[in-house]
Amino acid sequence: MSVVVSYYGNVESDVALSEAIAQASARNTSLVVVVDSGAQRSLGDLGENDQAQSRDEVEDRLWDALGGVTMSVDVRRPTSGVSMADTVLQAAVQCCAQVIVLGLRPGGSAGTHIGPTAAQILLDAPCPVVTTTTHLRREK
């Protein structure tokens, strides 16, 4: 059993990763990080404050964030032709995930938009899903 988190190398992902680490630690279990290094996204998928990042930049940001983590961490990436949502859902099934953690962009009810990847994960998840936003950022 483990905690699964999707990671894109943006602020929302950093908050989700922090929460996933906390969840895995509290549950005394491992962490599975599904990282999208930009291969699956187009520039249209980026938020207004996001900048296009190279695969190396996303990976470096992830490994920096995992720097002091002592639990077992499995990093997975979508394969060609498989969506990020499907990769997260497959990982959750394969590792009998206790929870999936997703980072969402904050916004009021009138301005909230959940993208197709998050919506698919939320609707098809085989376990509970915890969502985070940047205003919930944990202090380190």
C-alpha cells in the first residue's frame, strides 16, 4: 500500500507533494510519484503563472523536494500514448494506494476549473483523493 501523487513541477505540485509526504509518513507507507515532465502537456495547459519547463528542470525540482525524505519513493512517468490520468490511476491500482493526492489551482466557486486530468482521476479513482491548493502550503 502507498500514497500516490501527481507531479508537474509547478507550485501546486509542490504543495501536493508536501501533503503526499505527510500522508505517507502518517500512514507509515511508501510514496509513488507520477511525474509529467512536460511531454504530455502543451503550452495551452500551463497556468498564467507557469513557465514551460524542460524535463530536466521538472525532474530537478522533484528531486530537490524529495531531498530529506526517508521513506521509500517510486517515481513513475507516463509512457508514450498513455495519459497522465491513466498513469496515476494505474499506479494507484498497482500499488493498492490508500490515497491519491492532487494539487489544484485555487479559486472561488465561480472561478474554479478542474482540468480534464484531475477530473478523470477524481471520478475514476479506486481510493480516496485528497486535493490541495497553494493557500494550504505546509510550512517546512
